[in-house]
Amino acid sequence: EVQLVESGGDLVQPGGSLRLSCAASGFTYNSSWMSWVRQAPGKGLEWVANIKQDGSEKHYVDSVKGRFSISRDNAKNSLYLVMSSLRVEDTAVYYCARAPRDYYFYDTSGYYINWFFDLWGRGTLVSVSS
Amino acid sequence: SSELTQPPSVSVSPGQTARITCSGDALPNQYTYWYQQKPPQAPVLVIYRDTERPSGIPERFSGSSSGTTVTLTISGVQAEDEADYYCQSADNSGGTFPVIFGGGTKLTVL
């Protein structure tokens, strides 16, 4: 079965750290860009980070740069998110998602890059509170 | 940075057509993707590249694009379509590749 299963969510105090994991199965994991997307309680979706197939390229939303680190272990079909210096506003359900990269060609040689999310896990809840 | 604007809510009766819009200055130069989320479930991709439908998504879901506005259309709405819908694109104005989501639209089937 094609699926993503997150784990590691917990209640943590502000300033604390946490490591989220995502186990992938049923597809060629090492050929896929992967992402973390979060959703604060009652709020919309927010992309957090992306990582390339071999881990050589990573991107982060500005609000987590320097605090969060995305990584992967292709031998274990696993994705990780290490979160440090956690803030109350980081409270959210964190989703692991497969993130194919897409290209928008605006002329014969120029293009813009985007990603979209075609497979999602069920999410894991991170609560940051004292 | 660019933003994507969606109406907070749309209401339709069963069998009618629902149209959910997403507006943003970046949209003429990017593809848009649409997700359906039935809380507390995870989102599901329903439209990619403005108009394409993934396998398994009913034909009543369609997408269109015109200038700075893209539209998700659900024809012959069914009760099971009641959900939150999010558009997603990218902001290429800052030299990086941040993914951006709209604020979401709650579709109510009356």
C-alpha cells in the first residue's frame, strides 16, 4: 500500500526540541522529493520544508530557517524533521508529503519551479506550551 | 511576497455547481494546484497544473485559469464534497522557491 506514516509529535515547552519521523512505503521513495507541511489548529495549510531525492537540496519557509532541519534516510525509506527553539506558534499538525517538482515554462527556455503534494500522511500533532 | 486569496466560504445545494476562486499576482506565471480536506483527515490533491485531474478524482472536479484568478469548479455537487478546499502555487518574486497556499474555502452543501 502506498502510504506515509508520521510519528514523534508531542507536547513540548517553548524553547524545546523535537524530532518528527515519516515512514514511506509502497512507492520508490529515493526517487521522490519530500516535504513537511503543517496546519495550526483551525487554520490553513503552511508549507514548511522540502528535500531533494538525495538530500543535496533543501528549502525552508522563512519562519523556521535556522530552527528546523529536514533530512532523509533513503535506506530506511524515512523522512525527518528536527525542530529546535520551538515557539508557541509552531503548534500544529505536521504532515509528511510526497512533493513532485513541477516546471512552468514561460518561454522556450525559461521556467519557474514549483512543487505540489500528491501523497499525504495522516499527520502528527506538535503542541508547544508551557 | 505573493499571496493567494480565497473566499472563506461557498454554499451550494446538492446538484448545483460550486465555483471556488483563488486570486494572486503570481498566478499568471505559475501552475496552481487544488486540495480537498475533510477535517480531521489529510488533504487530497484534486487538481494539478491548473486543469489536470489525478486518477481517482471524479470528473465533476475541474479547474480553469484566467489571468490572476484560477477557479475550481465542482459540477453536480454531492454531499460528500463538503470540505475545505485550498489552492497552492509558488512565489517566484523573491529568488527562492517558497510554496504558498491560499487561506482555504469551506464548501457547505446545503
